[in-house]
Amino acid sequence: MNSSDKQFEQRARALYQEAAQRIDPVTAGRLRAARRTALEATAAHASSHHRARVLLPVGALAAMALAALMIWQPSPRQTESNTPAAMVTATEPDLEQLPPGAEKADPGLYQNLDFYSWLAANESGNQSKR
């Protein structure tokens, strides 16, 4: 900046300060309200713009992750032994003979395992006598 620019800047500041001191209170209040409204609008626009700038990369990453999961998902292999019809007929009788899973069973059932083995032995003997 040369000296004429500095002089111009100093003169403009002095005129601004002088005008600011002479302003009436009603006009000063309106100017403050207008300034506040303008700052709020700028802040709202900046926050929505910031959200859009953040959501775009996040959405792109989520889409890439979903595509990667769909591509690398193992596909079920169909053979003669595990076709859906064969699996249903093979597993239905087995499910009746299996005890309930440990997460569903009562913990008290596991305390008397010898009683249950005796009961199973006697039930098979009773069924053969019928």
C-alpha cells in the first residue's frame, strides 16, 4: 500500500467513526437488528452447506460398503445332498430327537443327567413291550 491509500483509509475510518457517533438511537437499533438477521441467515446457510459437504462423502462410503458386501457375499452351493427338499426331509426327524439348545434350556436340566439317561433307557424298554 502506498501513502495515498493509507491516507484514504485513515480518512474513511475517521468519517465512519464520526457518523457512528451521530446516529440516532432508533436507527442504531434498526441497524443492529438488520445485522443480527443477516448474521443468523449466514450462519444457517453455512451450517446447511457444511452438512451437505459432510453427508456426501458419508453416503458415498456407505454405498461402497454395501456394494462390497454384496459382491463378496458367499453364494450357497447347490449339490444333490443339500438341495432344499433333501435338507427339509433330513432335518425334520433330527430336530425332534435333539435336546433344546443350551441358551433355551433350563440349567436345572443339566444337573440330573443320570436321571434322564435312566428315563431314556426305561422309555425305550416300555415302547418295546407294547
